[in-house]
Amino acid sequence: MRGRPTSEGAGAAATTPAIVHTTVESGRSNPSAAPLPMKVAIIGAGRGGTALLDVLHQIPTIELVGMTDKSPSAPGLKRAQELNVPVYSRIDDLLHDQPLTLLMDVTGDPTMESALRQQTPTGADIISGQAARLFWLLVQHESTLQTELLQAEKMAGFGSFAAGIAHDMNNPLQLILGMAENLAEETDLEAVHAQALDIIDAVKRTTAICRDLTSYSRRTSVRQDGLIQVNSKLDEALKIARYAVALQDIEIRKQYQPDAVVKGNPDKLLHVFVNLITNAVQAMEHHGTLTLETISTADTTQVRVSDTGCGIAPELLTRIFEPFYTTKPPGKGTGLGLYNIKNVIQLMHGTIEVDSHIGQGSTFTLTFPCDPSPNEGTGQS
Amino acid sequence: MSEFKSGFFIGGESTNGRVLVVDDEPDIRKVVRMTLQKAGYDVLEAENGEKAIEVINSGENRLLLDVMICDIRMPKVNGIEAIAYFRENYPRVPLIVLTGFPDTDMATSLLRQGVVDYLVKPVEGDILKAAVGRAMERRELAPL
């Protein structure tokens, strides 16, 4: 939920509006002072290989030079292609083509290690068997930590909901109390009926608040993945975000393409949208236009969240996705919002990009591959 | 407080005083109106600070408004902005804040600015009436 510069963003480079693009892969293009990248190939593109690919791909000092599996339909091969990692159907070709530092065998095949040892060029290490299993366990552990971090950040964000919740609870409570006090003395039966109906409406409104928030606070589970209707998820996020930020004076424009869908965890995606909307509104200091847009093409679904706020200084754009980076005052931001967003989007095989013009606003564009599998459930929104 | 003690006439009708209720929630305006009217007050409504400023600047309200009850979180001109305007332009009118969100820092700051009471919703009718009664004692007559 954090990372949108406020005062810093508004002050810097005000005369030279910058259009800066950054993506979650941007870290890879900046090897800085690191030594030569480690050239790693992954043998086996099942669940373990795919998870390993996703983690190693995020590390700037590792260059993934190839992935292979005997089954052409192995899930990791498709993911490798999305990440521009070369894919091989034969191990021989991979070993022949690419200079290697390390081979990671996650096939689970006990004969693979000795076969690889005979073919692997000198100087390259092989991780196989129990060592590869240990890596798989570490990767799973990392995934658990990311889920915990997301939940922790979500819970930390609840503090900022207090004002919105109090407003939305106490207004209907005022009506209920006032009407009930009046009913105690009311003798006109028609007035009694009308006021009783007002009380019922007010009670329903307070229960809606509890329902929204308890559903938002629940822990996300990997088993809930499915097709998500993006437009209704954005609308749901707006309802939640209004507890955190005042939307009264924000003009909201929706440019939805009907039936925009993405595949992933609906609770996590809701959290992403709530964070992006909250950031956008905070950047506008309660006056401006928030635009929510969905665009579907044959290959991708895009979601855009734009504001007309202070914008982000170019030198900060590369830092906003770093963990614990925030420009908000102490106690107002965890610095984990955009970091978590980046992780969730990567897990959904998508990318996040930001365009920002100082003094004019920012646009966050999320791009997801369009790959609705027919076996998945639909309409989880 | 004895009701009707300080009553005077507006449009031929006896009233304890004229109160402006500023809140973006129609339900709140409705229920506050109900409570205060039964206590003999003449009640005006405004849905935000901008409207409240319009109301006090129109006709006899300039002279005859006795108390304002104001919410904080409202669209357009919010409660803080409206209160600043009223304190500057109509310092004789006592202000009561009626808010959904208790905030100690804000309450302290508003009381320092001359707000006479800071009430948190939901507030009982008797407490609201007592607050308005106290505010009535603090009001000053408009200069003629």
C-alpha cells in the first residue's frame, strides 16, 4: 500500500515532466557492481522446476540460460517462454548451446544425475537428488513467507481504515439511537412504522460494512485460484478503499471492457487493487480524477489505475517496488505495498509498469497473459 | 435548562432558537432535526460546508442563527474548513462538532479554536439537547 512519493515527488524536477517506464523485471537490467552472472539451467519443468524458475528469475546475479523437460507440455516450459528463457526439448542441445555455471536437476529421476555428469562440460556444477529437493523446500518456504508478508501488510493497513469504519458505523448508529429514543414516546402508529423501517435499513448498512471488511481481512489460500472478473473486483476494491481514503471529492471514471478476466487468486488481486487505488487517492490529496480501466486483447488483459496527483520523481521510480521503501511518514506506511503487489503479479505471470509525470499524475498498468484454462472455475469475483 | 425560557419569535412561531445542522448524511440531519424540534428549536439543514456558508449568508440567518452543529468528514467544504470560516466571519455563533470519528488531537485543536462541544456519534438525545442548551448560553447577539 506504500511507496507513492508525496512531498519528494512534488518537489523534484517539476519543470521537466518525465515519462519513465519500469517493470518488475527492471532489476535484471542493472547488474551494478555484481560479478559476472551465474549461468543456470533447469532440468525438469514440473511444479518444482516452475517455482524454481520464478524465484531464480527475480535474482539479478543469476542468468537463466535454459530450461528443458522431456514432456513438451510441462508447465515450466510455457512459463520459461513468457520470461524469455530459452526452452529445449533435448538436454543435449541445451548443454551444447549454452555456457553453464550450474545445472539444477529437479526431475526427481534418480538416474538423471549420473547421465548429466557424463555430458556436462568441465567447470559446471550439478545440483541433483536431495540437494535439489532442499532447494525446492527453500522455494516453498519463500512462497510461504511472501504470503505471510502480504497478510501482515494487509493487517497493518487496517489501521488506516479506522476513520472510515467509524464514520460508516456511527452514522447509522446515530440514526438507530435517535429513532429508538423517539419511538419510546411516539404515539402515531404511521410514524412508528416509518421509523422502524429506517432502523432496519440502518442495521443492514452496518452489517454490510462488517461483511466487506471480514471478507477482505481473510487469509488468502492457494486453493482459491480461478478466473476473476476484473471489473467487479475493481468495484469491490473501491468499496474497501473508501474506508482508508476519503473519496468524496475524487471524480471516479470507469472505462471497463466487459468480461475482462484474469487467472489468479481473487483475494490477492483485490488486495492489489485496494493498494493501487489507495495510493492513487493519497497522491491526489483528496482532489482529482481516479481512472480505472480494463482492456482485453486476444493475448492479454490489462488493468490501468491512473491518478491526477503529484507524480513520482524519476529517480524514485526504480525504488518504489523495493521492500520497506516508503516516502510516507513513520507509522503511515509499511513500505511493503508495492513490493507485495509486484510479487502477487509475478505469481500471476503478469507485469506491472508505471508511467509518471511530475505534477500531473501516475498510471500503473498491470498486464496479465490471457490463458483461461477450461478446467478452472469461473466467475470467482 | 428550562425549555422556551429564552424563546423569541420567528415568523410568528415561538422557538427556543435556530440551529443549523451540517452533515452529508440525510439520516443524521433527519434524526437531529427530530430531536431538536421536539425540544422547541427551529432547525435548518446543510449537506456540506459550502451549503452551510450559503445558509448563514442568506437573509435573516445572518442575524438569527444561534447554534451550528457540524460534522467533520464531508465532501466539498469539509467541517474543518467550514468551522474556520464560521469562526472568522460569525464568531458570535457557537459551534458544536458532531462526528463519527473520535480523534483526540482534532478535538483539542477544535476546542482551542472556540468550538464549544465535541460530540461523538452516536450521541443520546438528552446529551445533544444539553450541549445545544449550553451553546445557546454562549451565543452573542448579532450586532445590528
